[in-house]
Amino acid sequence: MITNKERNHRSTIYHVEMPYFMRLSCLDFGMHAGNVPNYPASHGCIRLPEEAARKFFSEIPIGTLVTVQ
């Protein structure tokens, strides 16, 4: 579930910008814009192309159930 959203979030652990951040279930990870390489490279978050992250951020309200498969 999307529990909060921050347009200009910065990681307190890795000290990197995480634009269009959408926190999942009040935990330490979420979805945000970032580089999406062709190999596993995340510390837990779901990286999205910036255009997709911007669209999801503007259209998905807090409280939306998210299923990761």
C-alpha cells in the first residue's frame, strides 16, 4: 500500500535523491524515479523510469494497494 508520497525525497541511508518517492506499507522502501539498469541493482526500492514515476506519483493516491510480482 502507498502510505506516503514525497516529490523530492532524499535517502537518509544512502544519501541519494529519490524523486517521486512513494513509500510502501510504512517501511524503508518504495517506488521512485531512478536509473533502471538491465541487472539487479537496488537496495530494496523499485526504480522506475522518470516518466513512469512522475505519472504514477500524480495519479496514484495514498492508500492505493500495490502488488509486487
